[in-house]
Amino acid sequence: MKNKTIAVVVTHNRKELLRQCIDRLLRQEHVSCDVIIVDNASTDGTQEMVLHQYNVPEVIYVNTGENLGGAGGFQYGVKKAVLLGYQYVWIMDDDTLPEKTALYELFKTDRELNGKWGFLSSAAYWTDGSICRRNIPKRNIFMRVGEKEYHKKYFLVKMSSFVSLLVKADVIKEVGLPIGEYFIWTDDYEYTGRISAKYPCYMVPSSRVVHAMKIHTRVNFATDDIARIDRYRYFYRNDVHCYRQYGCAGWMYIILKDIYTLVNIVLNSKGGRLDKIKVLYRGFRDGLHFKPDIEMIGCE
């Protein structure tokens, strides 16, 4: 083990973006990190590319053997990182492109805070330089941070995405791993909310990454392709599980969000309205009974 920090990158059939991500991770300035690639059984030659082009001690490749979803991949990777003995785990998607001082800025803030934090989140921008709308942290369960916050040194947040999130191994051992059963969506908010319930957590605007997602937009079930609607059942199920833990405020958030989504489907969906309403209902219903285990990890 060369470094005290390891980046956990989950990937599935996006080897060209993954290559850019790895290159940027290995070229961080002033502070370095190792990299673990968690491959959710890609079929596009990802394994061959990584093993051939990044045959160096700093890069660890693991293939899960099946598609565990983003949530399952992060659970797998974070667990392995801690068991390998790293002190810090830097979590990100394969389409995250960190700027050359992204990690350095996180550790600079760590020093200013005297290590008193649970997670540190980078500022995510889209490929055109604008703030990435899908990765704006939440100040509380109802409100996202405003654009003016991006000009501050650092500031408190409650929930953040897995697009460049630094977490201490000691914190992971205390709060447990991300919930793999979520499969996709909301696993990041559930996990960061779990951490911020115990520790102050911060966004660090000087730590910048580009989130090279294809479409710069928030998730919109009403207008999404009818062929993609089945995956939204995870979204609404996971939301119920995540936010119901916050009591009356959480239930208010869930109900208001689902009513808004229902109205949006009725008014703006160009097809499959009934099918989408069924998915929304089933997701909510499943979330009422969804009780995934939180896997804890010791000091093996």
C-alpha cells in the first residue's frame, strides 16, 4: 500500500470515460492516491483495458461477476478499501473527472478543520462549466444549497452525491457501509445523511470535478423514455426508506415529492402515463416495507 487514500470508482460498460477518470486520479498534484476499479461485470472490454493500460501497483482491479448496480458496487468497493487498510476513501462514479488539485483541496480543508468532519464533498460541474444540477448537495432534507455557496471556502451540508466524496475509514467502521440493496439511486443521500447525523460534514468548492454525464439534467420520471421506467421503482422505493428515518419531516418530504411527481406525470408525460403511475405507486408501497441491512465492518 503506497498511499493513505484510495479512490473507489464503480464502472459498467463505460471504458472510455473510465480511462479519463483513472488518468486524472493518477495525476493528482501535491497529494496522491491509489485507485480501486469496481467493475460491475462490464462486457465492453473494460477489464482488458484496465489490466493492460494500468498494470501498476497504484491501480487495483476487481470484477464483481455480476451487475450489482451503483449501490452494490460502492458497498463492495468501500468495504474492500477499508479492509485493505486505507485511512481515507474517495468515492466516485466512472464519469467523474477530478481536476488536478481536487484531492489536495479536500485535504487542505481537512487540516483547517483539524480532522473534525465526517465527509468532504467536491463541487461538481458539467462539461460546459456550469454547476452540475444533479450533484448539488442538500443543506437539509428539503433544500439544496444555493449557487452563492459555491463561492465560500467550505460550508456545512447534510447530504451529497457520490460524485467525489471523501470519507474516513474510521467513520465507515462506525456507521457501516453504503446499502447495496438500494441497487441504484438514493444510496448516496442515505449514506451521507447517516454520516452527517453523527459528524459535521462539508462541501469544499475549491475541490472541483467534472461530471461528464451525457445529459445535464435532474431525473425527471414524467418525461423520461417509457423503456426506462422500471428502474424508477428503485428510486421511489429507496426514497421512502431513506427519508422515513427523519420522522414527520421525512414523511412530509416523501408525500410532497410523490404528489409533485404524480401531477408532473399527468400534465407532462408524452406516453405511458398509467404505467408510470403504477411504478410510482409500487415504489412507494415497496418502500414502506423495505428494511435493508446495514453491513458493518470491523478492523480485520
